[in-house]
Amino acid sequence: MEETLGQYLCHMRTQKGVSLEDIAKATRIDARYLQAVENNDFSQLPRAEVFAKAYVKAYARCLSLEEAEVMRRFAESAGGFYTGSSAAICEVARKNTQKVFPEPWLTRLCSSFKTLF
């Protein structure tokens, strides 16, 4: 059975004799986030998938690991977590946009801009 992303990163880090604190200093990523990645506990990371991916890529680069392999493992380990989160975030953003820019108001505003410019 293949190692999870966290197991793989932890294994490679210990094999190279690098501490988690060393990686935190080199990447300027809080050690608790790096520990969360090693534990495959993606709920401890910022909700936006882009941040989690950036943390994982920085971790991989710090250890000189093949980025494509690490990101493949990320997709397998965290894919389900972020799929649900992304859908929820998009739904909230859609609802908030509708509240902030109700259609009739937005239409009138755009018409005003066309008249001005």
C-alpha cells in the first residue's frame, strides 16, 4: 500500500535528517500547518485549497522532492476534503454576491456608467 501524502513527506524529511522546525524556518510556514500536512489533517489548514497546495509545494521544494509526485499524493489524500469545501465556498460567495449586488440595482448602475462614459 502506498504512503499517504503526510506519511511520504514525514518519511522523506526524517530520511534527509531535517526537522519540522527547519522546514518551517526555510519556508516561513507555521510549523503547526506543516504538522497538519504530515498528519493528513487538512481541516487545520486554511480553507482555501490554494493555500494548502502552496504549503505542500513549498514543503516538497524544501526537501528537493519531485513536485508532480507530491501533488499527485495531495490530490489523493486531500481531494475529497477540498471538493466539498470548494463547493460550499462557491455557494456562499454566490449568495453573498446576490445580497451585495441585487440584479436591478446592478443593472441601473451599469446603465449609469454607460451614460457617463
